[in-house]
Amino acid sequence: MDIFELCSQCEGELREVFEKIDRLSFENTKKVMKAFSDHRVSDAHFAASSGYGYGDYGRDVCDSIFAQVFGAEAGFARHNIVSGTHALTIGLFGLLRTGDTLYSVTGKPYDTLDGVIGITPCDGSLAEFGVIYKQAKGFLDLNEIEAELKSDKSIKVVYIQRSRGYEQRRTLSVNEIKAVCEVVHRVSDAYVFVDNCYGELCEELEPTAVGADIAVGSLIKNMGAGIAESGGYIVGTKEAVERCANRLTTPGIGLEAGASLGQTKSILKGLFFAPHVVAQALKGAALCSAMLTKLGFEVSPSPFEDRYDIIQTLTLRSADKLCRFCEGIQAASPVDSHVKPEPYAMPGYSDEVIMAAGAFTQGSSIELSADGPLREPFTAFIQGGLTYESAKLAFCFAIDRMMKDE
């Protein structure tokens, strides 16, 4: 079958899925628009501040808008948070003290947090400051979580990684996170801390709207829509956000300082576009999943499964197919389409990794990318896509390239 015929067939079968995603985009857009209207956003809010940034009411309004969109009491978004890992680090150091325990209930967090936590010895880690790390034996086992919290009163942060990330496990729904929050708050005073990366706006509610004390993410993922070129956010309860704000700047100053340097406009513009762009990425992922399913490959999520993040996995079963798929994604990218990705030894990974990412912003996970380690079962991890049309073209190109004989 011609690759575009296959694509057209899959689009027809996905009509109801796409309609559902469009409804989600509309509801999340209403939420964003209401926040803009409630806070009377005007051109004056885009003015740049410098130096200490005292009195930057555009920055302060942006913070309030993020909190409202997430259904949180408070929050902040800052261009000078350099990555999702940096935002998570601010949150963890803000909430944890010497003798406290960090309790992860969704397995080991991303490898990039190994040095932060102290799983890998690192100067300045939480472990060096006397914070204990503990990991649940099961995956989101509510009975285990309750028993552990009752027996270990040192647990101060219950850590949830919402997205599957680069693991072969399912992404959590907001309802599942709500169930954890109910257990935690019933039996302890621990904070529920959600790594929200990749999952924002994939449902109508966010974790902080159902009981999470803190949710953290990057602005070069879902919430920046490919427009914000750097930054991160933290939202949650007023008390928890204040503690995090004292680590963002300094104790006693918190959110009162911090020059916007003219970045407020791009952050708010990214937030405005975010519901639509996330929907585009979700549609592209569903199409890719459907096409690969037709060709006999294992995928997750399946084409008609509910999606709680923008990540799609494809089990391609051979190193050659994985490499050729990634080469196709790179060749169909708007930036660096002339570059051929090659597997290489990446720090923190035991196998070589191939990565394709022709993005306008370096490391932007909301822009289409594909990567995976060269080991069995040779799984590609797909994420992002600023427009459905560009993602559709890229997937057709990559699948066609992968399936053709050399």
C-alpha cells in the first residue's frame, strides 16, 4: 500500500479520536482565555523589567494566570529556569529539609535527577544535605503508599512522575493522581509532588486541581507551545509555592524580584497557543500509532486509547529500523533536515542512543522528535509536533523510509 493511502485510511478510522481531541483543545482554550480575561491582560504587561525586577506587574500577572489555568492557589513561571530538571530541583530543595524522606511511588525518576537526589553521588545533591531517598516496591500501589506513610513519619514529599518518559510503562491519568492525593492527605502531612512534564493539557484538569500540592514542568514542553524559548513553572498550594519561591531566588525575597527581560510576552503567548499545539501533538501521535499498528508493530498507547501525555512508543524490533525511522524524522524536520542522526554513547545510558530533533528551540520536546537506545526491543520514543500537518508528513516520510529495502 502507498504510504499516503495508508495515512488516509488511518485518518478516516481516527475521526472520532480527533474529534475528542478537538473538544479537549476547546475546553482547555476556554480555561486559558478566561484566565487572560480575568487578569485583564494588556500590552502594558509585556513591558520588560531589568535589574532586580521590583514592581514587574506583568511578571506577577503571568504567575497568577499560570496558577489559575492549573487550578492552583499560587504559582510562578520564569524564563531563567533552564530546564524541567532545574524546575524539579527548585521544587525539591524548596520542600525538603535535613532528615526528611523523598518517597517516589512511580519507580525511579528520570536519569537527569540521579545527581539531584544523590542516587549518583554528586556535589550538592539532596543526599549531601541529609535528605533520604526511598522508592516504592510497587507502581502506584495505594495500599503500599498508605502503609509506608503510616510507618515512616519522615516522609515529606511523595513524588509522582506523571509521564511514561523513556520507560515502558503507562502514563498516569489525573484521576489516578487524585487517588494518591486522597491517601496521602488522609494519613500524613507530606506534600504530593508531581513531575507534570509532557502531560499538561492532555486532560481538562491538572494534578493541582485534584489535590496535588505541587506540579512542575518546563516551558519548552507542552506549556510553551514552541513559542517560549526557555523556562519552567511551579504551581500548587500557596504555602508550598512560597517555599519553592525561596529557592528560586532567596529566602525573604521569593517572587518579589526577578527581571523579566522582556520574556513575559513569549511566555503568555506560548500559554495562549498551548491547548491547540498539544492537541496537534496528540493527533500526530495517534496517527503514527495507527499507521504502525497497521504495519504489524507494537505501539503504546494504541491508536484508540486515552492519552495522558504526548509521548508515543514504537517497538520496531531492529536497530536498522530504529535508525532509519529516526533518519526519516530528521530529514522531514524544518531545521537541520540535511543532518543524518547517528547512534552515539550518551552519558547516563548503557547503550548507544540515536536522536532525531530538527527543532527551532534546542531541546524543545513539544517540537517533533524521535529517539531511542540501540537495544532490544529497539523502541522509538516519539513526542511533540507543533502542527498536525508537519507531523503527518514526517511520519509518512519516516515510515516509508523505514519500510523500504536499502
